Amino acid sequence: MPNMSLKKHEMPSQEPQVRNKNFKEVALGYTAETAIEEAQRCLHCKHKPCIGGCPVKIHIPDFIAKVAAGEFEAAYQIIQQTSSLPAVCGRVCPQETQCEQKCVRGIKGEPVAIGRLERFVADWHNANSCDLPVKADPNGHKVAVVGSGPAGLTCAGDLAKRGYDVTVFEALHLAGGVLVYGIPEFRLPKTIVQKEIDNLKALGVKVETNMVIGRVLSVDELLDEFGFEAVFIGSGAGLPRFMNIPGENLKSVYSANEFLTRVNLMKAYKDDARTPVLHAKKVAVVGGGNVAMDAARCAKRLGAEEVYIVYRRSEKELPARAEEVEHAKEEGIIFKFLTNPTAILEGENGTVRGISCVEMELGEPDASGRRRPVEKAGSDFTIECDCVIMAIGTSPNPLIKNTTKGLETQKWGGIIADEHGLTSREGVYAGGDAVTGAATVILAMGAGKTAAEAIDEYIKGKCQK
């Protein structure tokens, strides 16, 4: 009989006033007993709606059934059939708006905790299994992947499982893309990311770091001179946006990309860090997405006494995951809703002394469907701070676009690709943030999976001609 409890099992976590002073993982994970009990809440619906909500189409009821039976390794083997990064997705995927949103148990209660179960299964496998993935027989074809973020890693893994000789080219000195430079250690430990990458290497995927495609080599050279039959571009969206308000060039004004890269990739929170960041006393983070939450929570852990999230809409319109917002509030982050910066104020020697703001109110919906914020006359006020972090979005770096013949892009920089990932250039595919702009890890993975299937069909089609 299924467990008919209306509530999912809570995830144990560090206490807020303890965790906001360290970079250890916040969520502690299920025990085996809790995982089994949670898995028993699944009704195993005939039509399996949860699978339709998963961008990589994990066989969710099947793996949950194995968890319910205590067969954790068997559950892992089911997940890894379609997901190259299960331990990552179990931590950062927004299940509440995807698979769990489709869960029938959510109609009269809370959905099954699919994400927490995925995390448990992946962690159990990593802790208890020494077996590496089995390398497929080579098929004699070569594919290049640009970028080692979630889109690139997924595409590489799926192609390697089909026997392709895959090389991933990463611009930074460490593979993982946004998983290592963007998402903080307390949400996604880097040992987890490295384990997933090691599994891909065991499949035969080669990773070349410090390779800036468009500078060291071009996409054209990969195709024309190095024998690659197709290229997948999963280079992400790492070019930060700013508001173009006075004071953005002052000292201690960061883009969220720079701030998080210094903290996460360069370990700026350590005392002996070679690329330190300012340990500010009062920090204002502009934006309301997951990146803004990550930046604010990192600033708090670096010792800031006050950290503000400055967001121009109301709490209802916040794009960040509800769980991340809740964690930020618990850790003491102060939210200033319906607030828009107009200038960053200069202090001594080019430093920041505050941020000038105006109050907003919500008007008619804009193109995104959210109500447009409108300035309230005469509502100017100042937030005192000595550091400002801009987390208002990113766009793709134009380097690849400018060095690849015949590659068409959107006006804002995104590569134009069809539903299969095919670009305007034959043999060149793209997906993830490089196409859509900043989005979620799991959507990028879905794009990488789709492109891998299309690349496989493309190369097989060429061989048949």
C-alpha cells in the first residue's frame, strides 16, 4: 500500500545562523529510511505525468519504485539512462515547477519529493559504488563540444554512450561551467560536480581546459582542420548586464558573475585566496533571480552585517526558486521589494557609500506577463552600503558569433537554433544559455540531450549518402 501522507518528508539542513557563516552544504539529504518512506508516497500513475515535466525524461516512477524497495543502485541505473548529472540535478533543478508540478499527489497535498529522492540515489551510488560507467565501442566519428557546463556535458555524455569520440573544449582552467563558477559550494559542492565529470571521462569524453574557442581555435578550424564532423556550442551566457546608472564604475561594484566566480571557482572565501573580494559590511544585491540569492548568501557568509536584495517588483514576481528565497530569509538577508536603484553613490577614494533608490508600484503586465513596475513620484531614498552586486541577467559572449562563418544570432546575442539545436551553419548545433539566455541547469541539459540525438542522426545520414 502506498504511503498516503499529504506532506513530503522535510529535508534536514544546517541551522540558519550556523550555515550563514560557512560554505558547507545547507541541505543534508535524506537517510535511507526517509527515502524509502518518501518513495512509498508515489501512486505509480498509469499515465506517468511527472515524466512529461522532466526536460531529460527521467523514468521517474521506475526509479522511485526501486527506492521504495530499498534497491538504491538499481534506482541509480534507471536515472543515469537519461541523465548525465543526477547528483547535480537533485540539488539545483527546480522540480517544483517541472516534474513535481505534474505529480498527482500534489492535487490534494504535497507532491512526491522527486528531486530529494534523485539526490539521495545519486549520493548513495557515489558513496557505495566503485564501478565506473562502461565505455561504448567506438563508432569512428568525432564530435567537438564547446563549453563544459550542463548543456555541453550532457551532449558529450549522450554522444559518448553512442560510441562517438568526443572532445569538450572549456575556456576556464576547470571543467563544469556554471556548475563550478556560478553555483555556490553550499548549494552544490564541487566534489559532486567533479565526480559527475569523472564519470563522463570514464565513458571516453576528453576535456581540454584553457581553450577559448574563438581565440585559441575557431569553430571553423575544428570542422575544417581537426577532423570533427559536428560541433555543439554550449558556451553559456557569461556576459553580465548592467543598468547603466551613475556609479557603476566605482570600486566594490561587481557583476554577480565576477563576484560568484571569485568566490566559487577561485575560493575567495578562504584566508589565503589569491583573488580575494572585498569583505564588505553592508551589501546591496540588485536583482531577484537565483543568481541574486546566491550572491547575497555568499556575501553574508563572507561576513557582511547587512545584505539587501533590491528588487523592483513584489515578492510574488520573484523569479528565484521559493526554496532559495526561504533559505535567504532564514539566513538574515533583507528584502527590499518594489525598489529600483537610480544611482550608486560615491564615497571616499572612489568607493561606494550607498545606493540611491525609488519606490515602485505595479502597473499593467508587460511582455513577460508580469506587471510592469512604475516609479512612484517623490519616493527617493538611500540604502547605505559599501558594496553593490549587479545580478540583473547575462547574455552570450559574442566571441564565437564573431569568429564563426555563417552563424546567425539574435539581436541580443543568442545563437539562433531550431528545435533540434541546428544552427544556420551545417554541422553546428547549439543549446542551453548560448541560445536561450540565462535559464536553468535542467533546461540546458535537455537542450544538450536533444542536440546529441540530432547530431547522431546528422552524422549517420552523411554516412548513408
